[in-house]
Amino acid sequence: MTLIQHSDLSANPDQNPSVASGGDGNWHRQGKLWSNLNEVCELLRIPTTSNFDDEEFLFQHVQFKAGQRIHTIGQPFDTLFIVHSGFLKTVLIDEFGNEQVLSFPMKGDMFGVDGIHTKRYMSEAVALSNCDLILLPFKKFTQLGRSHIEFEHSMYNVMSRELVREQAMVSMMGALSAEARVARFLVSLSERFAEMGYSSKLFNLRMTRHEIGSYLGLTLETVSRTLSAFNEIGFISVDQRSIGIKDLDALRTLRRLPPSSARAKAAGRRAKSVAAASVHQ
Amino acid sequence: MTLIQHSDLSANPDQNPSVASGGDGNWHRQGKLWSNLNEVCELLRIPTTSNFDDEEFLFQHVQFKAGQRIHTIGQPFDTLFIVHSGFLKTVLIDEFGNEQVLSFPMKGDMFGVDGIHTKRYMSEAVALSNCDLILLPFKKFTQLGRSHIEFEHSMYNVMSRELVREQAMVSMMGALSAEARVARFLVSLSERFAEMGYSSKLFNLRMTRHEIGSYLGLTLETVSRTLSAFNEIGFISVDQRSIGIKDLDALRTLRRLPPSSARAKAAGRRAKSVAAASVHQ
DNA sequence: CGTCTGCTTGATCAGGGTCAACTCAGGTGG
DNA sequence: CCACCTGAGTTGACCCTGATCAAGCAGACG
């Protein structure tokens, strides 16, 4: 079991968060317990033309503490989750217990979508910090799509966005060098923090080197070495979990190992090539 | 707009059947031009409780010849595609023009989903063989979801399935050795062919070694070498594009190949059960 | 018939995985 | 308060997997 250190906390993860019974009250310490549809859409960064201020649709919040598991692989699916605050990871566990990090959901991200297909979650979600999540019961979700047409579009939108993100991930894993992967990871983190209103120049990693490595298809040693190298070059400053971005542009355009050849070769087919390949060299 | 010769036809797929001729009629050589909702659902391998035999909803087919492009990156999105017959690839093109294969859509697969988010296709789809595709205008798609509830579920289903597939892809690229990737690729192809009613033991690859390599995050040389190695061991037989599966179970459980020194002996003894050999991690 | 593209195979080399030693921070308990 | 422990992180040494470079072959096609 190469599981997480806090597994003791998640000892009772079966206590289904979607129960939504107002009975025990220990999980609403943050005070904010419900969001309306407007807030949800805003959080998801999807445009809403009409006004959903009506209290007709309210969505419950649930809090998790760092280390707790939100859902596990194989658990029956009935709820989607939206991150209101906090940081998480979603992982796949292969046939022999090795975990593969798939994403690091943070404010405005949705997860649990992989459960729709088989009606069971195909991945596991774990809180990396204390989290405030919005529950989006799948039933309610589809109902909403029917009654509010633009919300329906939004949902397709979010799912499509996830798919595009995964595609970009595959592309990165398939083509980029270790340095380029780490660099892009830092850039995307920086941008994410900026979107969330935090500093894009100085932030704290919420995940371990091991988790970063798993996410990027690298070992923790390689991640550590690469960060050190960036630090020496002056691209960033590193102190444990604290990262300072010094030269974002360098990180953004960094690529070692130019995948070579294959260049014009690909366009070959009947050469209707659109491309307009912005060359950088 | 810089598209294929059929772009004019697909630009306006909602028109009634009588228009079908349209002028140049070379694309309806297969005779089958329209499918109803039942056929579409069956093709997508999603259960349908009710009966959609009504001719109310008909979906136009379009044929493409090998090498033709169905859509390109950046092209305005308005249509999803379902493969009725034939083989395709979808590719991402990075900033330097290198192509990364994302999937090999075949009968029953849907593609174009990545266009929903930004209203532009984020990938390019190319026919690897002559293809018969079903057009699913996104407008019609969402309308259907509203009027036929189980169809709506089905659509979420298909999108979720795609996402799960991508996740598995990421996991594979991040964790598996070259041999394991090629082995799994062959297994999944075999299973796909079985589903489609073809032989799972003997089939033809529709894609080049280069495309396989791109899909798996490997070079074409590595793919070629790995296939040759599998051939020597007796897992498969290879002759150019023709693949014969000899030991599916070995391929399925393979993680790492024994060193080439030991490999020669194994091959000599026709040893077949050495499959799940040395494991690391 | 020559050319082109796809495929195979060999030789070489380096990126990054593996193993190991060590430091550091935080938590625990005497 | 300090000794101790544990897990995260850093760094070095080594070496293996798979990329790169290169040569040769076969089938398709104008």
C-alpha cells in the first residue's frame, strides 16, 4: 500500500459526503454552506447570460481536511465536485498499487466526471489541504441542463475543457523533455494562482516532489534536480515548497530536446497544410 | 475553411434528404446516407430503452477517402462525428509543427468533442482509410438531449468515456515501458477488432509505425524493434501491417521484457509462459 | 525504371531512472 | 529541553532504456 500518510484521517471515507443530511454539523465550520447557480457558474469560469439568483437551486458545500479522501476508485458515483477553495489531487492506482497523479484540482475546477461512464468513480480524489467543495449531484446536474439551456452548454463546456486538458497532458508526456515538463508545470501553476487572485510570482507548492513527478511522468529525483537547476540558472528561486518565479518567459519557452525531424514530414499528406507554424527554432 | 472537398456539403447538414444530391454526388457511393437515432445509439454502444425508430431524427452520412482531412485545428466547431466505418487518427500539432497522435477513432467512436469548449476544433482528424462518418450537428445534439432524456445521459456517457480513455493514456505514458505500451496497444486493438466483428487474432494495422510511435510516446524505430522482439519470442507474428496475435495473455500482463540474452533461449525453446517477467518498482 | 515512403536493423550515446547517502523540518516523548 | 524518529528533499554515482544517426530493403507509383 503506497498510500498517503494521512490515511488514518480518511479512515472513514465511506461516510458518503453526498448524504447531505443536516444532522451532524461538524463539517460546516467555514460558515458558507450553500451556493446558488450564479456562484457555481462564476466559479467554473463559464459565462452566464441570464440571472440565476433565485434561491431555487442551491448547492451544498462540504469541507474536507488535508489528507482526507473525497472518493475512492470503484465507489458508486452520484456526485460531481467543484472546488471552492483548497487543493487536491486525483490519482489512478494501477494493478500493483502504484499511484499515478492525474490532476491537481483547485479553485474553480470540477472533478468526478470520470464516474459518469461506469457509474463508479474511476479515480481517487484526496485533499492536499483543507478544502471547501461544492456538491453537484449528477441528478440535479442533468435536470438543470434541461431547464436552463445555457447551463447545459456550460456543462458540455466544462467536460470538453477537461478533455482538452487531458489531451495536452498526453501530448506533453509524449513529446517533452523532463526540464520542459517541469517548466510548463510551473508556468501553469503560476497562471492558475494568478487567476485565483494570488501572486503569480511567489507561491507555495501544495504537493510533494513525488506527486509532481507522478503527475509529469518523472521521478521525484528528477523533479528535485530540475528545480535545483532552474534555481541555479536563475529562472526561479526554490526553498522547499516555496517557489519564486524569476523568469517566467524563460520557463514558458524552454524546450530541450527538439523532437527533430518529422517536421515537414507530417504535413506531407496532400499538403493542404494550414499550420502557419509559428517558428521559434 | 481551407478544407476538404466535402466541406461544402457538411457546411449545411441539416437540409432535408431530397437535397442530398447537391451537385457533385461522388460521396454517397455506399448508398447509405442517413441513420436514425437507434442506429446511432447502437453504434455508440450505449443502451437505449425506448424506441427511436421514428424518422423524426435522421443523421447524414459523409464519406471521406484515405488521406483526407475531416477537420483541422482552429476550424470553427459545429459538428461531432461518429465513425460508421473506416479508420482515422486525431492529432495535435505543437508550436513547431510536430504532430502528436491522440487517438485512432474507428467504428463506434465519436470525435470532435474537443471543439465544444472553445467553439473551435483543438485537434485535427485525418482518414487513414476510406471512411463513412455520421454527422452529428452540435445544435441537434443538444436539442436531442432535451427531448430524449436517456439520450442526454448517453451523451454524457460517451464524453465521460473519452475522458477515462485519455486518463488511461496519461497513466500509460507516465508509467509503462516501451514494450508494455506496445503490448497494450496491440491488446486494445485486438479487443476493438473483436467488438467490431473482425478477427481478434489476425488483423491489419491501419497506421504507420511512426503514427503508432507518436500515439505511444515512442519513436518509430522503437515500435519496429519491439514488434520484432515480440515476433521472435512468439507473442505475435508480424509481416508489415499484418499482425497475428499468438499469445494475448502474455501481451496483456507484460511489464518488461527479459534481457535480450535470455530472450534468444526463450525463443529457441518456444517458451511461451515467461510472460510476466521481471518487475521493477 | 527510378523515386518515394514505410519498415527493419545496427551502432552509438545520453537522458533520466535507480540506488544510496545525507540533510532538514516537524512531531513525539522522556 | 533535547534525543529521537519519520518523511520530504537534495545530491552524487552508476547504468539502462530508448532516442538518434545511419544504412539497406521492399513495395507503390508515376
